[in-house]
Amino acid sequence: MPARLRIALIAAIAPLVLAACTVASERSDSPDGEAAPEPGQDQAYQCGDVRLHAEFEADAVIVHLGMGTLGLSLDEAASGARYTNRHGDEFHTKGIDQAVLTLAGEEALQCRATDQLPPWREAELRGAGFWAVGQEPGWMVEVNNSQTPALEITLDYGERELAFDRISPFISPDGGTAFRAESDDHRVELHIQRATCRDSMSGERFNATVELRVDDSHYQGCGRFLRP
């Protein structure tokens, strides 16, 4: 609940140390190290500024990114396991610990396995429908109007936490999705637009721009739709 949200906020705003690490070698030391991941296996990766969670199936992989989710099918490869789609996206694993992510029209990114799921993926697995983050000062939001609390907000790098049992959806003046919540002490509005957004600290891209209003304070950030 609020404590876990604080932990997720710290993970989201911490410097991406892995991005500065030495790039893993293209090949493992033995052919066994390049075997395809087992069906049912999943793994989080850090690929430069990009964080992802991969779920492997018998002949496919589901790649969860800040920008959305990719479904890729197993394809031919000289080594490792290579997954592609018709749009030009590719995820090429070398065992489970190393991979290369190539998004259509962009440069390939070297990926290294990590034990830390992306915070938006953790929120999705908890059942949240929308997640957002912003910086300076750091804040985070989870929205799920089918659970209680329906709206959880962490502000000021985890120093302040707000939770609302009920939220009211409405259409914002610019046509975007918005939510409103009130308590005896606070009034909150969350305005969401489906547009590419790049986090100012990590450089990670998301599929929504967000404005959070808490009483008289306004915050700008990025978000991810976690459900269709």
C-alpha cells in the first residue's frame, strides 16, 4: 500500500546505474549460455534508458515497456533466441542474462538482466489501471477504481502520502481522460493525455503525459496505461 508505493517511487527516481555499467559481451562463454529461455520464464531487463519485463512462451515473448506491450514471435537466429514482429521490433536473448532490444527505426540497445521489476509493471501486477511518475520533487500515482484505495499518491520523494477510496472520472477541457478525488483535507485532479512522454530524470519513454493537481500545487510527469 502506501509503504510499497514509497519503495516504488525510490526505484523510479533513482539514477539508472545499470545504464552506466559496461555493456555485456555479445556472446556468452558457452553455447549453453545462449539457450532459449524456458516457456513460463520471465525476466526484467535494463536496456540503456529503457526498462522492460519479458514473459517468455514456447515460441514467443511478451515484452512490457514504458511505451506499451509488444508481442514478438520466435524467429531464426544464428545463436540465442530471436523474437520479431512485422513492424521491425526485435528482442534477441543470449541466455536469460543478456539480450539486445531493437525497436523499429531505432538503434539496438544492449540489455542486462535485473532483479528489479519496472515500478509501473509492479503496479500493473497489483491490479492498477494507470500509473504515473514525475520529478523535482519526485511523485508517483497509482489509479485503480475497482479497488480500495482507488487513488494512491506519493509526493515529495515519499515524504507525503495521500489515499482516496473513491475517484470520479471526467473529460478534461482538452479532451483527455481525467479523475477527481476529494477528502476533508485535500482536493486532487489527475489529467491524462495519450501522447509520448519522456521522463526528465531517467529518459525513459511512456505512452501518456500527465498533470497532477493537489490543492494549489501542480505537477507534470509521464504515465503508462496498464489496461486497454
